[in-house]
Amino acid sequence: KPSWLHSSGASAEGSALARSSSALTFDPVFIRLCTIMGCMNGKQDDEKNGKEEKGMKRANTGSAQRGEEARSELAVLSVKTDTKYADEFIQAVGQEVFLRLFSTSLDHDKAKQKDGFMILVEEQDGLSDKQKQDLKRAQEIGLKVFRTYTDDDFLSMKAIRTISATVRSWCDDKDKSGKMDMENIFVGKDGAKKDGEAKP
């Protein structure tokens, strides 16, 4: 339920976006996500289950108090590891009223089964090798991808709201099966830039 994220090189199920993996790896990005979102639900060993459930309970209670309803879809968030932009993106997603309602999955397949999607966060210098793997896997199984790209190292909440509106439009579409192509969302300085100008 409410919470979020996965990074290229790190995943978090029960957060708000993820990668295909048979086991959860606790790297710096995952720890930051858990701290920010107050959630630690994932596909982990049995001894970790109690902590996961408590984390999810805290996240769900917070959303209930705000009058929000958690989304049933699972999300995968692919960001770079240890960059300021990635940190800001993670925090902004956790504050956005719609995006924070999604849980994350550790693997792309599970997200696909739950009618989920992946947000691929491309920074100015392009995708990391892990992010390229994330994209390849998503395309292999037909997981919806929202690729954000930028020409700036600054991320505004207006940009996050643009991403949120695009994701919401797709999630609420009753005929989304015919709209599975990757969507490019520009979140940089040049507001006139079009999807068609996005790098392949």
C-alpha cells in the first residue's frame, strides 16, 4: 500500500517502484527509501516479515488519516544510486498526493501481474547500466514504462505533478491495454520540448 520505490541497483517492495530480483538487497538507496517513506515491506526472509508488516501498517495508517485510498497497482522506480537528483526525486514522490499511494514490488513480473508500471528516471548524463537492464526487462514482459528525462539538475514539484498526472491518466484509463508503449515525460527547463525529441 502507500509508500514507494526502486532504484537502479536497489529495489524496495512495498515502497513504490522496483526491479526483477530473487532477493532483496539492502543498499544505501533502499535504506533511504525506507527512512523517507516509513515502509519496509518486501520479498524477504521469514525473519524480516514482522518488520515489513509493521512498516506497511505505519504507511497505511498515515494514508488513512489523510483520507487517501491506497492503489492496488504495484510500481517500480528506477533511479541512479547515490545522486542528489535521485534523492530529491525519491523525496518528491513521497510527498506527491497521488504517487505516494502506490506500493512497490521487488520484481517487474509481480508489478506486471498487478497492472503496475515503472518510472524510469533518466538524469542529464543518461541511464546507468542497471537502469538499462530495468528497461530491457520491462520491455520483455510488457510492463508499462514512464521515462522521465531532463536537461537540468533541478527537480521541481511542478515536474513531479506532471509525472503524476501522466501516470494517473494511464492508471484510470479503462482501455490501458492498448496504451503500453513507453511514455517520455520531459521534466527539465525547456517546457516546449516534446516527447518526440526524447532520446531513444
